[in-house]
Amino acid sequence: MLKRPIKVLVVDDEKDFVDMLSLSLEEVGEKVWPAYSGRECLVALGIEDIDVVILDIKMPGMDGIETLREIRRQFPLVEVIMLTGHGSTESAVEGMKLGAFDYLLKPADFDDLVSKVQAAARRKADHEDRIAKAEAQLLLSESRKGGRSPFPS
């Protein structure tokens, strides 16, 4: 069975880091978009159907925690993995409380990061499946109440 590429958005103000990580993720078969700020991240999420965001905590302007809050508000099914290069686990823990899937300290082990991206994408797919089943069940129950088929004749 062919693996569908995971759609990953890499967000960090360090351009070289974003470019290197994006290339590495593409080499293992993922589809990657770069963003260099929290604002760019939100714009990209509005355009692309992203599965997982890899989000740096410390960025100028809109930091990772503020960006995470907006992602949760606007795109609740997108999974977020927080990255911090500052050894600040307090910010990472705050991110987890706000709904981040997980966090890693920079420099992160690439295999560990890929594993977390895959797990986050599976969780997003599971959420989407449960929502689709609930919507189908709702349609079915509504059609039974109305005594008519939800399908056109």
C-alpha cells in the first residue's frame, strides 16, 4: 500500500533551519511548506490543507505560543509539534496545555521528529474519521425522522 505524504508546515524564523528541515522531510516522502513567522503560518493554513505544523516557540513578533492559540482557534484539527531551542520546557508545557500534540528540544533527533510527525498525522486522520462517521450518523438519523431518503431519487 502506498503511503500518502503527510502535509507538514515548518514554522521558524531561522530560514536556514526551515530550509534544511523541509528538505530532510521531503527526502523521507513528506509534502512540506515553509513559513518564517506566525503570521505566515496562519496564512499558509488558510490556503493549504496541512496535517501537522512544526512550530518554533521563540520567534519575533507573533511567538509560537500566540501562533498555537490562533491555530487552535481557526484550525482545530491541525496537529502541532512545538520546538524550542532555548531549553525552556515551561513554554513547551504551556503549548501542551493549549493543545499541542507534543514538543521537542532543538536540535531534535530527526528520526524522533519524523516519528512524532507520523503519530500526529495519524491522530488528525482519526479525528477526521470520527467526525465523518458522526456526520453520516446525524444525516441518517435526520433522514429517518423526516421519513425520506437523504439520497436524491
